[in-house]
Amino acid sequence: MKVTRPMLAVAGAVAVLTLAGCASGTEQRATVPVTATGSLEHLAAEVKCTPNIQIDADEIRQAVCKDAKGAGGAAAGKFILATFATDRGQREWINGAKDYGGHYLVGRKWVAVGGTGTVTALRRTLGGDLEEGTDHSAHSGH
């Protein structure tokens, strides 16, 4: 299956709109481990989730994960986990998805998308950098 940029943008938009709840709170300042690497299945195993694969292509593998036990001791959360063949493909996906808002945990050739609490908790296990999507709350009356 060849995945095109429009398909990736739609998949990213759906993922963000479905999973990125509006959460508030202060990010807990904890020691961040070295950023994890590996396959989608390896990363999912690190946070004790069984990935439900949604896209399985050469350029991107994407799954929905439900963290029943709560990553890093946090409340259970649902999130998208995606791995990429190239750094460029990953950055293009993130840049397109960020237009839809959301919270992103970014590692080398992988990204997790979910609510603030979920990605913050995942960071305690997977490491990585937190990124925020565009905030459209000022436009909510349209």
C-alpha cells in the first residue's frame, strides 16, 4: 500500500481530533530517560500496550494504543503511536498534524499523540520531546 501525503494528513488529523482532549495542569518535572528507539511493537511494549495497527506501510506504521495500566503511573489513556522510515517523513507528518492541535511526544523516527497527561506520562518511560499543536480555542465560535 502506498501512503500519500494527503492520506497521512487525514490520518494525523483524525488521530489528533479523536484523541487529543483538552487538558490543563502543570507538567510534572521528572527526570526524562534517554529517548527510546525501536519498532512500533517495541515502543508499545515499553509502555505496556498492545498496539491496534491502523496503518502498516513502508513509510509509516501507526497504531492506536490504550494504556490500561497508565504509563508511568498516570491514569489510563488512549494515544496514537507512529513510527516512520525517515526523519523527514516524521517531521512532515508532525508539521501537518500540528495544524489540528494536540499534544505530541517526539522521539527519533516515532511520535505519540494524545492528551497532555498521557504524553507527559509516556515521556517518563520513552523519553523524547514534548511538542504542542496549534491552539484553535480562540476560534471556537466559528
